[in-house]
Amino acid sequence: MPGILSDLRIVEVSAFVAAPLGGMTLAQLGADVIRIDPIGGNIDIGRWPLAPDGTSLYWASLNKAKRSVCIAVNTPEGQEIARALICAPGENAGFLLTNLPTGTWMGYETLRKGRDDLIMLRLIGNSDGSGAVDYTINCASGFPMATGRGGEPVNHVLPAWDVAAGLYLSTGLLAADRARQRTGRGQEVTLALSDVMLATVSNLGYLADVQVNNAVRPPIGNDLYGAFGRDFPTRDGRRAMLVAISNRQWRAIGKATGLAAQLAMVGPMMQVDLDTEAGRFAARHAICAVLEPWFAARTLAEVHEKLDGSGVLWGPYQDFGQLVHEDSRCSAVNPLFGEIDQPGAGRILANAGPLGFSENGRVPPAPAPRLGEHTESVLSELLGLSSAQYGRLHDAGIVAGPAAR
Amino acid sequence: MPGILSDLRIVEVSAFVAAPLGGMTLAQLGADVIRIDPIGGNIDIGRWPLAPDGTSLYWASLNKAKRSVCIAVNTPEGQEIARALICAPGENAGFLLTNLPTGTWMGYETLRKGRDDLIMLRLIGNSDGSGAVDYTINCASGFPMATGRGGEPVNHVLPAWDVAAGLYLSTGLLAADRARQRTGRGQEVTLALSDVMLATVSNLGYLADVQVNNAVRPPIGNDLYGAFGRDFPTRDGRRAMLVAISNRQWRAIGKATGLAAQLAMVGPMMQVDLDTEAGRFAARHAICAVLEPWFAARTLAEVHEKLDGSGVLWGPYQDFGQLVHEDSRCSAVNPLFGEIDQPGAGRILANAGPLGFSENGRVPPAPAPRLGEHTESVLSELLGLSSAQYGRLHDAGIVAGPAAR
């Protein structure tokens, strides 16, 4: 199956995480996403981690299923070619996705001269136009001060704001496409990375809590806030995260561990109603005191045996290696994954997009291109360039094909 | 302006974060999102944080700009009404967004009998159908083991997988709508929360690093991996996050702090090229040793004065209270925000969607409904129920309007 967006063509001029992820999300739904990079690659081409031959596994992972075109966009002729690709005709084309500063050649008004109905998505740092990246936004979000056990802020390692921004971009592009189908009009869609953070903090109720209660959520380690949940060390030095949100899940813990009677004593002892989330949160230390020995007496494998299928909501802690080696969800058993031949990395397990469509299926995992792999074919296909014309541009250093490695 | 999706109508049967966020993302683009809840509310209706009168600020924040309908979906008559709402006619309707277990009444095949082109988005825990929530997936992701300074795993507090899942749902709904516009066919779209995690870990290169290099990213505190960045305490007990990814940003640090000459000595001393990300990462402790006294001698306000507008990429750490009280981005100065009257919470600052559209503008922030606020109007509008018919259903306990508080 060709994918639900297989008729869409998008040009991406991007770097780092958010915009490439936005493009890749659409590519993994079947869209033809053409990433234009300067010759030699953009600023993210060598980001860590690297494969032994120097290939960036970061870049390769964030640009799967795209096509790659290399153009000297610092030259007028290169800019002209890039503009022609961005503005190339087609009802389901005319999309530009970018997080790079839009100098003169890539300004929306300039580009519109080539295609009046262009849809341009632009990720910026702050809504006032100043710069920001995930790290300099995360520190301001409040989350590092509420993470860990207190004393000092803890940055989460997941670039969560970039990930969310990438998915807002894919949503925004499809919304703008839908509007253009109806009105014939394109538009510029702007997203500030700090607005993604601010909207999310607000959406989760943190801003309201400050405004209404003057309450600032403190760090409480790995405890859930307002419900029961925490991590428990096991006998073999592993850990399990245990959670009970519903009463059904709470009762399942007592049943599966055989500790129901002891756990029931916590209610009167702590004078709370354990059939409420608030009660379980208030009594969480006493609850954990009952459960700790149970986990400490068992290996993670034994915890699996007792809790899997019991209705208990729990999960094992894994490092990235254990995720790859121990978790069957992270294997070809899961339809999300398949093996690909990734230039520079070899044959590896890689993911498709996570959305499954009953009519359109799922586009199988595809590797990232080599940098410049599609320069010649895209210029031929979209702009009708002959081999001779391509050769001239190539020899003049205006475009480049894949580098020999 | 009515919003870019103002002709869309979506029914949501949901709880917690991901599915409500997916619906709210579309509501904030103008879609009419009707959340159906059991009478008295779903399992998330009382989640913390709460306003003094017991209103859930969590629920209110995640359901802004929607309409609320209360139906006894545990009764055959209630199920019939809910089905009729989900399947109500309209070219731009016939969408169901849910993360609840789809018992008989809400199965896709059952619902399709009422509307053959129904688009149903279903968030599940794991792709094999087993249950999972953000917390029990996050522990398995590898991130808690790579967060903090090591020794024990650190859960990030942001429900990042739920947030990403919500935005995959909004992307997936628009993709399915686009396909239906072309083919006339609806479909079931399935998303597993753990697949969102797995895809993201893979997209960011962590899985490839394990497979290609057998390397498992260790925790390195608040240091950036593979580049220069860290937090620095200031004289007044605050902290600043400082980052240099490009060489331009790196040189800006030397210039703005007046420490360029001293920083330049780090290169030969540590035998690295400070004009590369890898060199700056390798020499980060020496770089930080030079910069620490600079921050320690200044208040956060003085750091602002020196670094703002200097080209240095940095940000202050803030707790949620400081974010609300000190950060102008978190105020009505930012077009993202506006004041709303939120029932139970009063007049508060709340966010619109973060995407700005040059043609369609941005839908202003809107409050969440009171539970059941729109039951009567929606049943009248979509199903043509008279006041008398509504009254009968209401008195029979099949539907409910807003509870008096």
C-alpha cells in the first residue's frame, strides 16, 4: 500500500529535530518529502551519535523515508533552483517546511511570486522572533524544577518540545492543505517552539494551578502526583514502575501480590479512603512500605510472571540497550518495526510511523537517503533538467550528488 | 476569524491526556469537538490539581474549547444516542476519537452500521491490545536511566508520550479526513501509546546507536550530549541554561562574557578543536570551569542584561510559579494567551493553539465547558430532539445537563 498521503509532495529546508520530525511524520504516511540541504550538508549532518564510518545516526534516524537534494543555496543560481523546487506545480505540492532563518531568498513573499498558493510552515524559537532551542526553553518550562528529588533542577533528556513541535507542524500542514483544497489559497503557518512549551504547560493544568491556588508543583521523585505510582527495586538490581489509577487497577495490585489484606490496613492506619486517587496519593509512603519487600524479594522475571496478565498496570525500567535486547515490542514482532539497509549503519531495525490505517495500511520502514542521493532525479523529475544541464550545474558547484564515502 | 477547521465536527469519548489533547488540538483550530462523558463524568473528571471548589484544573485545561454532553452510556438507550451523535450526517463530520476500551457498543464495525464512512481514531496501550499508560511506557523507554546523574532512574514529569500521542492523533485524523474526501471511504486509525515511545526513541537515533555501536547513552546530568551546554548557578540562587551548537553561538559566549581569551586556552590545554561540537563536548568540564565564576558573580537579572540580544543561546530556569509571574512569554503580551472565564477557576490566563495561520488566524482561547453544558443543545442540533423529548430522557436518567455546583 502506498500510504495515506502518497500524493503529497513537500519540500523541507531544515535542521535538528522538530522540523525534520514534522517532515518525517508525513513521509512515513507516504508523502514525498524532499529535503534540500547545502552541499556538504546542513549544520546537523554530523551530529552525534555517529556510526564508525562517521555517518550521523541522529541525522539518519530523523530523515528516514525522505529524498535528499543538495544545492548551493548561498548562490543566486542555487537559490533559483531551490525556489523552483519549492514552487513546482501540482495540486498536492507547493509546501515548504522549514526551521531555518528565512533570509531574502526564502521569505514567504518572495517565494509566493513563484507560486501564489504556497503553503509555508515555519518553526521559530520565540514568537517575538528571537532564537531558542529545546534546551533553552525546557529550563524555563518549570519541569526541570519539578523533576527528580529536588535540590537542583533536572533536565529531561528527551527533546520533548522538539518532538511536540514536529507533530504540531504535521498537523498544521494538513490543516493548511485542507483549507487550500477549499479556497485555493495558501498561507504561512508559524509555530514558535516556546509556544509549544507554554501551550503544553497550560494544557496540563500547571498554569491554572499557579493562578488559582498559587501552588507550584514540587519535585516528588518518581512518585505520581495525585494518584498512586512509583518505582520499586527488584532483587536482581532492576526496577519496576507500578501504577494504580482506577480502583480496578488498585485492587489488582492487592490480588496479584497477595498483599490485599495488608494494603487494606493502610486506609484506617492513615485515615484515608484507599478507593480514591487522593487517598492513595496521601498514603503512598505507607502503601510503598507494604509493597517494597514484595519487589525486593523477586527478580524482574519473577515480577513479570506474577503481574503480567493480572490487570496490574506496571512496566519494567530499561536502559536503551535493554529496550533493544529485551523488549519484544522493540523488535520485528511489532508491526511498527522492520529491517532496513541504512547507508553507513548497515542492516538495522527501524520504525515506520506509529499510526495504523485500516484502509491505507502502514508504509513500511524506509532508510534515510544518502546526502544528495536524489539531486539529479528530483531536478529531472520536477524541473525537467536534462543530464547535460545537471552536469553543468554539478561541475559549477551549484548542485551535488551523493558524496563518495 | 472562525478557525481553519471550523467546518469539522468530531466526537470524542476519552479520558486523561492523550486523546483529550488530540481533540483539543483540533478544537483550538476551530473544529467543533463534542466530548461525550458518562453522567457525573469520566474517570478523569476529578484529577488533581483541583480548584478550591473541587473543579479539576487538569480536566478544565485539557478540554478547552470543546462542547460537553453527558449520556448514560451504560444503558442501551444511552448507547443508541451516543451512536447517533457519532454517526450524525455531514460531509465534515463522522469522526470518533477515543482512548477508551471499545466494548460492544463502541466497536468500529458496530458504529459503521450507522455511518459507513466513519473515521474512528483509537488510542490503545500496546499494539498487542494490552494496557499501558505514559508512566508504564516511560520506564521502558530508556530515558529515565539516562536522566539525572545516575544511580537511580529519574522519571521526567512531563507526560511526553501522551503529548506526542495526542498530536499523532490530530495528524492522523486530518490524514484520514483527506483520504475520505478523495475516496469517500472512512477507516479505523489505531495508535499504540508504546509505539509512540518506540518510534520516538528510534527517530532520535538511540536504537541505532545500540544496534550499530552497542552504545547505551549514560546519564550526564544537565550536560548536553555531543555538544556544549549546561546549567550554571547564579549569585542569587537562580540558574541559567547555556548552549552553543553553532560556532557563531560559541563565539558569542566568549564575546558576551568577556572570556573569549580564557576560553580559547581550553582548546590547546585539552587538545581539542573548539570549533567543533565534538571538541566542545570533550572539553566541556574545562569550559564550564571558566564560565562558572562568571555566572556565580552575577544575579539572573545581570545575566539577562549581559546575554540578551548578544547572540548567546541561553535561558533561565523557572519553576511553574516563576514561569507565570516572571516570563513575559507567559502573559497576554504573547498572542498565544488570553484571559478566559473558566467555570470553577475564575478569570485566568489560558492558551490558544500554538499554530498561527496567516490566512485563517488563530482561534482565541476558550474555556472548557462545564460537564454536560451542551447536552441539550447538541441533542437538539444534531438529532433534532425537542425540549419534551430531552426532558423525558433527562428525567429517565439517560442524559444529564450541567450539574449545579
